[in-house]
Amino acid sequence: MKSPSLLALGLLAFLSTTHQAARADNGVIDFNLANNPPSATAAPTSTDSAPTPDSPPSAATSASASTSIALSFVPPAAPNAPADSPAPKPIAQQENSTPTVAVGQGSDIFAGGSDSLVARTVGHAEGTRTADGNKTRAYYGHSDPGNGVWNLGSFSYQHGAKSPAEADEKQLQRLQRQADVIRQKADSHRLNLSLEEELNAIDLANQAPLAALDTPGYIEWLKKARDRGLTGSDAVLWARTQSYWNPRRNRWEAPGLGNTEDGISHDQNRRLTAIARALGTYQQQAYQQQALARRKEDEPQDKVADKPPAEKVADQIIFQNLSQPKSGEIAQVK
């Protein structure tokens, strides 16, 4: 039998070994976040302190790095990235927009008069209509900033009209004739105009008829833009800008826009953007109207024809009351 002193010494040795093992475990997994708080906003910008493949990180370092990555909203830098490498640019998120419907070209874009697609897009470029088609204060009359002449209506008409509505009617007729000329020129150059290209051609004819209809004009410059590899809005902007260049006089002819390429391009880009905005709004509204019409068609309709007229209902009630026996009487059997 062992002595009490030997038992006491063995118990002390066992307790000491257990305590050392507990400290080692705490060194690997440390749940005390107050002593080592992770950063939720900053990510590593340098890898100078990153462990090399030949020297694996210590247990405490691994635990700290694991906690920091889990709570960080910024991805850590690549292992071999330089300290001054720029952060990656965020990917642009596409906006959830209402689906649009296709709008026909040709005469359809003039349908509706002052509420037509042409009136709304060109009017928005002129500043007389909002993107959703409402009329601004300038619609009811304003002085032209270029020549000081009084303008009326969606198209800033300045050739004599008694009201904005009459101004719209006159200019729409004029633009329809000019749109026919533009389409004929496009056909001669074998150009199939998109809706954007046609609306911008009409807007350019409203702003400066010679720039749109002369030769070379918008159609010729648009063909050259395509030959240069330009497409979409880039081709439209370049063609609109170059339409103000007079090759016979070798100079720009846009005194109201400063007679400089930068000034002309800035104004044409503004109008192009306004047309695109109004067109998108117009298509969204058309889609919503079509969706509403489809919902109404899908709703169950009451069959009014199967219901008896009010007079028949009243007669049925009266004869029904007369045929019923009164209290204390026995109905006669026929």
C-alpha cells in the first residue's frame, strides 16, 4: 500500500498535466472575441505578413484569420497581390425594369397626334414634355434661346400658330413629310433604320432641317458611321454631330451651339439621351396598358342576358304572393 504522501504527489502531477493541455486547446480555438476583435470593414491590403508555403502558420494565427474572413464583407487580397494593387471594380447590377413592348416604325410613331411617340420623344428633347408625356411650362410658350422667336407646342413651333395644339398639328404634318424623305434616302443607301435611328433623324429635322435632309446629311453620315464600325447610340451620336459639318465651306454650321464639335456633340448627346428616356417610358406604359387589358379579359364576366328583367322579377313576386293561401284558408286544388 502506497503512503499518503506518494498519493498526494501523483495527484498534483496529474492536475498540472491537465492544466497545460487546456491552455494548448485555448491557443488553437479562441472564442474570446473581446481579446481579438475581427474587422468587419477592412480587408488585408498587403501580404507581407502572409505565411509562406514553407512556413505554415501557427495555430493561433489560423484561428484569428479564420474568424476575420468569416465576418469580413470584403474579399481578402490574393496571396501574391502587390500591396498597392487597386481593389476590383464592383460589377454593375442591372436594374429591374418593367418589360417593354415593341413599338412599330413608320406611320405608327405619328399615331395619336400630340400624344404620339414622335411628339413625346421630340418634345422631351425640346424640354416641352416630360419623359412620361406630361406637358411642361415651355409647352404653352417660350422664347427661342437662339433667335428669340416665340415658340409653341411640343416641337417649339415658331412659324405662326394660335395655340400649342395647332402648333403641334402643323409641325406633325411637316415632320411626317420630312420622315418620308428620310426613309427614301435610307432606302437609297440600303439602310434599315432602327426605331432609335429614325426618331433621332426626326428630332434632328425638327431642330435643324438642313442638317437632317441635306446631302450629305444625317443618312449619309449614319452610313459612314456604320462603315467605321459604330453601332447603336454611338453611331447615332456621331451621325448627328457630323450632320452640322458643311464640307463645301469646310466648317461647322451651328452658331447656336458654339460652332465647335465639342459643343455640338454635347447638345446632340443630351437630345439623344432624352429621346431614349422618353422612348423607354413610352414602352413601359404601353406594356402596362396591355397587361391591364389582358387581366380584364381574363376576369369572369356576369351573364347579364340570363338574368330576367326587373319587370319580370316584380311580376313573379306578385303572382307568387297571390297564389299562396292566407292564414286559416285551404288552398284550392285545381
